[in-house]
Amino acid sequence: MQEAMIKRAKELLADGSVKRVIGWKRGEFAYDITPAVFESAEELDKDFVFDVFTSANVSKYLVKESKKEGKVLVFLKPCDTYSLNQLTKEHRVDRDNVYVIGIPGGPKLDIEKIRAKGITGILSVRNENFTLKIETLYGEETMPFSDAILDKCASCKSKKHVTYDELIGEDGDILDSDRFDMVEKLENMTAQERYDFWREQLSKCIRCNACRNVCPACTCEKCVFDDPASGVENKAAADSFEEKMFHIIRAFHVAGRCTDCGECSRVCPQNIPLHLLNRKFIKDINSLYGEYQAGADTTSRAPLTDYTAEDCESSIVHERGVE
Amino acid sequence: MQVNENKEFQPLIVAFCCNWCSYAGADLSGTNRLNYPTNVKIIRVPCSCRVNPMFILRAFQRGADGVILCGCHPGDCHYTSGNYFTRRRMTLLFSMLDFLGIERDRTRVEWVSAAEGAKFAATMNEFTEAVKKLGPNRRLEDLRCRKQ
């Protein structure tokens, strides 16, 4: 796969149809793979990588890259194409300036889950017939592939590319996913239990803003949380309000625009299940205003910029569920 | 939150009222000599859809125990469709607050027209009682803003 991608990228760079390539490159370790922009065949040969850890959604990088001169080649997994569609719809990305090659999606791996098994000193990870061969400083270890899958890939919603110019590999289908199970479980708890759950989770927040920075829907040039006068622009010691404010508003601002790519939870250094907040909004929108998948197309109206005269009153929240 | 001399809890209620209907409704309840609690502090907004979810959280941060949002009845918005957007927005916000375990009776949306002075007073009486029962807002308060 990696070879096929590099080969195609080189061809497109050589005939001048694209100026830059967005993909992934290795970081300090084999598993900390980071998005990168490549401008020459040599760079591609040296650094380009595509393997079980290339989970980052690179569509957000197009906001800046597509404004530069010349076309950009981008490799997108199915889930990433939803984000691109959403960005195109919001006029954040100039789709004409982007050449999309669809590549097969995950499942991708979570290094933390491998570490949780007590495996340290990891040098490389290979997938052989759904068994991971992990080479470490202390010898080789193995573990089942399914035990190390990223949470966002474990509840994958779609393997279908919603936008692409060409495909490498096969296109998949929209899947039946169990992604709302955890939201439902929380909804069935009492208010006190939910409060305790979220206080425990959100109090871990260190306000690194990684969830905001990685989110392909969070592309405001000026963010309300960068304003020092707001009183919530950074971590306040011993105060939980600032965490709640940040996380409610972060999730609310992408409500109806969130494609559920799961990047917020993936990048969280404190492992807060932030995607649950986004999924709560998605679930509510689906049940109250009709099924809606952000990024599935570039023409539909987002639920929060639309209305009908027959919409339910907000008192519905007071009437349903567990108190 | 205020505590008066006999230590009875007096909630602080923030009411966002739209300029065209609910604010006029509040005015009418005043000219009709109808009583509603002094706990209610009205903030006039040009339209109920002017209220950003952050305003509501901000009110709780600064010590409100309950927040109520009043606007024109659906279909009667001075700007044609503002309150329809409010309705969707607030439904989702309240649902999220509920999801986080914040007491659901601390927030409410009520449609009050300029002719409904009596409804305004009744709504405020009822809402203040409900919040009084819940007690001080502890789950969504900012300790830095608490008055000594």
C-alpha cells in the first residue's frame, strides 16, 4: 500500500498536476506518526509512511494548504473524506485546488493500549494475520490485533469514501455501528451519576487545547478561548467551571458540523472520552430533527442553521429520560 | 445566590427577554400591578436568538441559580425566524447540560408575547419556586466568582 501511494504521488508531482502532497511521516519513534507536507520525490522516499499508526485525519491541513498556489494531493481515509466534504461546504477548503486519493481506512492502532499491556521499549509494530508482532528493547512480544484498535476505529461508522478523485484499493460501505451505546448508557444513569462521571473525566483536563486544534470542524481564525478576558482561556486551579465551559462550548460549536471522526478523543493526552459529548449532540439531532450525517454531502443544510415550524419545544429535555 | 436575614435561600434568576415580546410582556405585568419575585433580573436582548449558549453558562458562572429565556411565540418573531433557531439551539444545549448531570430545572425557555403580562408573572413565580426547591447552584458555579 505504502509503495503504491508513494509511486502515484511521485507520478503526480512529476507531471506537474500537483505541487504538494499531504501525508504522514514518522516521528521520533515508529509509532508517533505525524501529518506532513511533501514537496519532492526525495522527501517522499525518505519520510512518507502509511501503516497501522497513520490514524491522523489530515483534512484540516487543507484549510491552509489549499489556499497556496498549485494543487495539493491528499491521501484520505473514508472517515477523513467526511471532514473534507464538511470543510468544502463551509467554504474553508477550495475543493478545486485539492486532488483526493481515497485510501482504505483502518482499523488503526492505539499505542496506549499496547503500553497498557505492560509492553515497553517499543521499537516497531507489525501486523501479521491479526497478531501484532512487537519488537521491543527487551525482545519480541505478541498480542492480538483486536486488543489494540483505536476506540474511534472500533466503532467505525463508514468505510465509504464520500468524495475522491481516484481510489487506491476498494471502496467500502456505510456500516451499522454501535457508536451511540456509551451515550445511551450514560443517559440511563441518574443525574448524580452522570455528574460524577463527567466531573471525574473533565477534571483530568489540562487545557492543552489539543482537541480544539486537531478538530477539522474547529477552524475559526479567532477562537473565543484565546481571549484572556474570558477567564476560561486556560486551566484554572481547583475550579471545575472552566473545564465544563470549555468542553460544552467546544462540543456545541461543532454540533451539527461534527462528522464524528473521533480525533478529539484520540489526541487527548488525558484520555477523556470527548467524542461522547459530540455523539450526544449527533444522537439528539438524529432523534429530534431527523437523521443527519455531517459531511455526507456538500449541499444539505446543517441542523442548527435550519428549522421547521413543527420542531419540538425545549421542554422535551425536561420530560424524557432519567433525572 | 443571596441569603437574607432569616437565612432563607433566595435564588438569583437571570431572565433573557426579547425586546419585542417578552420584555414588553414584563412591562405589561408591571403596569397591571402583577407581582413577580425580585429574584428575577431581566436582561433585554434584541431577539431570543441573540442568546449564545455561552451567555447562559456565563450567567451560571457569575452566580445565577436559574436561567430562563423568553421570546416571541414561534411564528411571531419580529425577525421572522429567530426564535425557531433559538428553539433548536436551546433544546440541544439543555439536553447537553442534562447529560452532564446539571439539574434540568435550572434552565427553561418560555414563549411570552407582549400581551401576556399575566403569563410572564406566573412563569416567573413558578420558575423561581422551582429553582428555590433545587437550592443553590453548585454543579455549574465558578468558585472564583463566589461572593464572600
